[in-house]
Amino acid sequence: MAHHHTPGHDDDHRQHGHGQHGHDHEHLDWAELAPLLESQAELFTPLYERALTWLAKEVTEPGLVVDAGSGPGVISGLFAETFPGARIVAVDGSEPLLERARARAERLGVADRFDTLTGDMPGVLAELDYPADLLWASRSVHHLGDQGAALAACAERLTPGGTLAVMEGGLPARFLPRDIGFGRPGLQARIDAVEEERFTRMREELPDTVAQVEDWPALLTAAGLHHTRSRTFLLDLPAPVPERARAYVVTSLTRTRDMLGEYLDADDRATLDRLTDPDDPASVHHRPDVFVLAAHTVHAAVRPV
């Protein structure tokens, strides 16, 4: 699996951070996408920092933290800052993304306790030198056919008392008012519906896929873990947004137009054309009402001692 995931990578992950990277991973050029994934994950850093602070209240002084599906390593770097005594291992199927993760560790001055591991989840976790005190999977598990088996494999790589944390679910991002002054109101809700259909097809087409209720605490319990807990974290960047947030919205809606346009009706395609046209004063390049509001949920559980 060449994975976030978005978004698993670090961005908004059914906007895989999470622009719309979709789920056709075998067709993606990760080296080309790496700068985009990195910049989007950096935009979401305030959300990730709050999530890690929440985890750090119960995960104290871990020796090994594993970021499974690390992408370019933005969250891996945050783990290194949050846990200054921990060894960090970034795991991903894409070597170009891990190259960026290693470069980030160098810039942060944590390369001496930072390693990478290239391979497909969850089997690659067997190559870890020793069990993890904290294993984090950001929107990567949903790319595996048997999510329950994947969580069980992750749980096996924990130390007794170790924590597995998965970022899955939440709410789709919003960038614009419901009524933007042209086209039919509710454009983003209709895009969400198309995304849900594509996500369902992606899951159905995965090798050895297993249909499961996406009750993540129950799945963590079934994997042999206990003390399940969940918390949702917001990224709230109100209008007027900084330029890097505007650039994220531009990229996201442009990729939506390119990848999902055929599934939308002519009116919505025309609206997206206007929204992504830099020469149109009503586009997201220029609108004063652009914002970024996103919600990601983290589910955590502990391996019994």
C-alpha cells in the first residue's frame, strides 16, 4: 500500500489531509504529490498538535512511537517534538515520501532518534526491532481490505500497556458558505455524496475486503485492546484565511473538479469551473468568504498488561 492517506498521509484524508487525492493509489505519483501532501499536513498541524497533546496525557515517556502510514512525516516530526525522549519510526509504502520525512527530521534536529521503514501495512510492522509504546495510524487503516485484521496486527506490535491510536472518521471539510451567490446552494454537500460513493467503491475493490461496521472503538476492542476512548479535533481557520489556507482550498477544489467532475451534473461542474478560475473574481482565488473548517476523530485503546 503506497500510503496516507491523505489527506494518510497527513492531510484531510478522504481528501487524501487529508486536496482530493482520491483513492486510486496505484495511479498516483507520490514523488510528485509529496510537496502537496507536506504543505497540507503543515496546514493541519494545529489539529494534530491538539490530538497529540490529548494522547500524551495518558501515553507518558514512550520509548518507541510508530507512525504507520506516515506520508512525508509531518506528524512524525510532531511526535518527535511531543516526546523528546522517544525513538520515532515513520512507516510508509512510498520511499519518496519517506525521503521527505527523513529530511524533515534533519531540519528538526531529531535525526539521531528518527528511522523509517518502507513497506506495505500491516505486514511491514513485523520488521520493527521491538514493540511500540504508541502506534499511530492516520487514515491508513481504511485502505486495507480487512480493517479488523489490520488493527489486530497493529495491536500485536504494541508493548503491554502500549497504545494504538487511529485517526478515522470525523466530518468532511468545509470551505465556503452554503450559498455562494451562483450555482445551486449546497455544492459541497453534493460533492460529499459523490465522495462517499467513491469511497464505498474503493473499499469494495480492495483485495480481501471485509464489510465491517465502522465502529472504531468496537473494532479496537475486537483486536484485543481495552480502555477505548475517542475525541474529535477541529481545524478552524475562519475568513479571511492566510494564503497557505487559500492555496489548500484552491488545490482541493481543483482536484475535485478534475477527479469528480464526471460524477457531478453540468451545473455543479460549471460552478466548480468558476470557483477554480483564477481570472474569475468570484473564484476561491479571490473570494473574501473562503474558510477552512475540518474535524478529525482519533480513537485510542491500550494493550492489556
